[in-house]
Amino acid sequence: MSHRYRWIVLLGLCALAGCGGGGGSSSSLGSASSSGSSSSSSSSSSSSGASGSNVVALVVGPGPAAANGGTFNIPYTSVTLCNPGTTTCAVIANVLVDSGSYGLRIMASALQASGLALPNTVDPNNASNSIAECLPFADGYTWGPVTVADVRMNGELASSLSVNIIDDGSYYAATVPTSCTSINSSTSLNSVSAFEANGVLGVGVFDQDCGDSCAECGSVNSPCNSSSDIYYSCNTTTNSCAFTPVSLTAQVRNPVALFASDNNGVILELPGVPTTGQTGASGSLIFGIATQSNNGLGSATVLTADDFGNFITTFNGQTLDSSFIDSGSNGLFFADSSIPTCTSTTQNPMANQFYCPSSPLSLQATNQGQNGTTSTVQFEITSLSSLSDTFYASPTIGGPAAPSSTLGSYFDFGLPFFYGKNVYVAIDGKTAGGTAGPYYAYIAN
Amino acid sequence: MKPSYFRPAPALCALGLIGTAWLSAPAAAHLGGDADSVAVDSTMMRAQLRSTPMQSYQLHEITTASGTQVHEYATPQGTVFALTWQGPLPPNLRQLFGSYYARYQSAAATQTRPGMHRALIIAEPDLVVQSTGHLRAFHGRAYIPNLVPAGVTVADLP
């Protein structure tokens, strides 16, 4: 099976090199365009390109060298970070563009390699402490300090944005608290290889990465704890951290929400990719929806999302009420016990997380927004075992989801869904093209 | 469904259970634990607890101030055989899994890969865990197959 090799190499590198990753390069503001993207596309990559000061490249490819091409279907862009109010900047390349999270996170190793030093955010309630964050994922957590940077992407600027630094190399003195490792699995995701990226640009349907509970916790009836909060105040001398409330404006935020204009969402545009896959794909990440001539909503299907950023999908007679569109997932993940999964081996223990049908399957699902709009999506699933090692873009990779249950059944429309479409992601609290976010919209391109 | 009773967490706080209950009884298993362990879970999360006897099991519903819901399902004898959760943040699984947490950890440690951070699915003969979702929307389920009472279908648990 083709992708065993990628994972073995990945694990080996982790063990030997501590999963560090080269980042970008320092620059003065004069060269702050996103020229640092190093995910080269080769001759068989297809591309589609919008242009304008609100557009940056969106590239599917092998990703950072440190991750050694360990997986597929990861979309990248480059982000420029500057010390606030200065022209001291660095470009971080190979940052994962993630519609399933909110806020910018950069690996400490990548920042270090760029030569840019950003100041840790001081706790406004305790000048000797700094703010850190424990970010939960379904399969683990990330840990690291919060810093402030001016973040530029082409012509867009998010001034004094709170940015989370994922501490992948003991750069931050405060080590991870037990309360952080007690949420979900206590598996650390603090590495370039865990994300196959030098950082994560969360441009999903929310502004803040936590929201009200982290801002309002701290009362007797709602103390700040792991059920309400993901922010800590840390004394880096004593290495002690305690939960602390952080205001909505000081939380790690979707950078798009801070842009002067073009701040109501994004569009991810990727070209169509053959069902057999190809080496990569090049498209565009466009800022703003219906704010300029290049980002109109047109006749896209608009699915408004619920308070969790989800909508309803009907598939195989199952009603999946926690479905989402996620560029940070590398497959279409849905439960269908009739499709065989790949066979796990000691060399590739994760193969059973993907489908390996004996012949290509043509399937369909119907999405329904809170607004009642419905849309039927056709998709194809082919065996992961037929995907070439050198192909980093495939529209037909799928895998199982957790079986249906009364709490939170879902269809995860990962990156395969994005090929050949313009996918709109509108932010909660903003209006985009006449419809209030949060919503997802999409149309074939 | 019979009438349920509603027990706000502050009543437990007044009894001085905060902290002491946790410090003195962290090993009182929760998944696999008894009814008392449910109250400890609720107290730890500063949450409201509602318990409802069902036909084949007892349902304990824990709701935190931030909106995360945890359902614990106990056998008629009081042993917790299943958990489900849903909310903007995941609950403290170390607390809820009790003595099963280490087992969960060793199984989970090999399961993380790039591009696949929205689900962790573990199906061992003695422990099933499905932890799923994305930032601000987490859900999941865990159960011990050989403790599930006869006639109860895990997929149908409310």
C-alpha cells in the first residue's frame, strides 16, 4: 500500500529530529509579500487563480520538508508576521489553511527558524505572568504561549492579532499543565509532523477560538476550568499555570475578522482534480465575501450553520446533525459499514482509518442548512491503496467516521470536497452577501 | 420515564465536597465506577446533575455552565457502563474515564496523524471510545462492551 512509506518515514523523523521544522525567512516589510510559499506545484498540478490584493495562493502539495511528505490533501499558504507596529517581519510558509478552526497558530520551531521573535502576551491581571493556551482536538491537544503580531497576507492586515505559538521544542518555559493533558486524549500534537505544517491558519466560521465561556468564566457558579476555559496565566519562573479568563478581543482570533475590510469570511478556490489524483493543486484563498469584484457569492448554495458551526447531512438514511466542511481534514469522513476499510498492518496501523472499496463507488449525500436550504452532493470513493506515493491531491479518499449516535453524528467534508469548487466560509456575527454568518456556501468552479 | 430529581452543584459545594472529594477519591472509577463516582464527576466540573431511572439503566445528565453535556449510563446496580458528551469544549476525560484512562491513552497514542484531527476512534474488546468534532463543537462516546446491560443498544442511548 502506497502510503505506508510516508508514515514510516514520518515517525522515524519524529524520533530522530524531535519533529522540528524549518519555517520561513526574516524580511523587512518591503518584501513582505507571500513569496515564501515553497510548496511547489509540478507539471501535472492544475491551477486556478484569482487575482487582487485580497488573494493569496492556496497550494496542495508535500508541505514542509520536516514532515517529509507524510500524508496528502493538505492545503497551504504563506503568512507574514511582524512585531506589532514595526517593519520587523518574517514569512512563514507551509501554513495549513483550516476551515475547521479559528485563529493563527505557528510552530515555535518555524518562528525560531525565521529569526523573528515575538513577545509573549502579559497577563493583564498579573504583570509577572504570560498567557498560554491549551487547544483541544478530538485526538489530542496543543500547548504554547499567546503572542501578539501584525499579520499580513498580500494586501490584508490584522493589526495586533493574538497568535498562538505551538511549543514544539521547549521554547516556552511553562510546561503543559495536567489539566491540559486531561482533556480528550493526552496525546501532544506539538509538532510540525502532527499537522504536516509550520502552522495552522484557522479561517472557519467563528471569530474567536473559544468565545464567551473563556471570557466570562471566573465566577463562583462558572469557575475557569477545563470545562469552560482553554487559557492559562503562567509564571515562567515557577513553571506554574492556572486557568484565567481572556476577553473576546484578546483571545486567539480568526485573522480575517480583524481586517479593515474583506473581514466577513473567506473563499477557498481549488481546481478540479482527476479521480486518480495528481501531484498537487494550486488555487486561491480569497478574503471577504461579496466585498469586491472578485469574491461575489453568485449563485452558490448557502447553508447556514448552527451555534457549533455545523449543519445537517443526510446520508444512507442517517441524519447527521453535526456535519461540517473542513479543509483541515484530508479525506471525506463518514460512517458506512458497507464499505471495507483498508487493512492495518504493523507498518501502517492507520490504514483502517480509510476506505478501500474493491471498485470505485459513486455516492451522494444531501446537506441542509439551518435556513432550510438543501443541496445534494455527489462524490466518489476509491481505494487509498490505488493512490500513488507521489500524488498529494486526491478527490476520492474517504474514511469511516464514528458510528451514528444520538449525540453528534457527522459527515466531515474534508479537502476532497473542495476540488473543483469555490467554498465560502462566512464568520459568525458578520453579514456576507446578504446572509448572516455563520454559514458555508459552495459552487462548482 | 419516571420523574427525575434536579440537584444543583452549589448544594454539593455547601457540603464541602469540592476539592476533598477529588483529592481523596480520584481512583473511584467513573467509567466502570459506581453512582457515587457520578456525583464526584459532577462536582469536579462544577456542573448540574440530573438523574433519571430508565427501564434498563440509570441516566445521569451533567451539564456545565459553559454548555458541555455529559451523560453517564449506569447499570441497575449502579455501575457506569457508558458515557456520551457534547459541547463547545471536551470534558475532562481523565476524570470521566477513571481507571480506564490509562488504557485509553495507550490506545490513543498511536492514532494521531496529520489531516485526521477530527476523530479518534478506538475499538478494543474491553473499551470503545469515539472522540470526534472540531474546535467549539466536540462530541463523543465511550463504553465498556461487557458491562452493557442485556437489551440495551449503545447507539440508541439518549
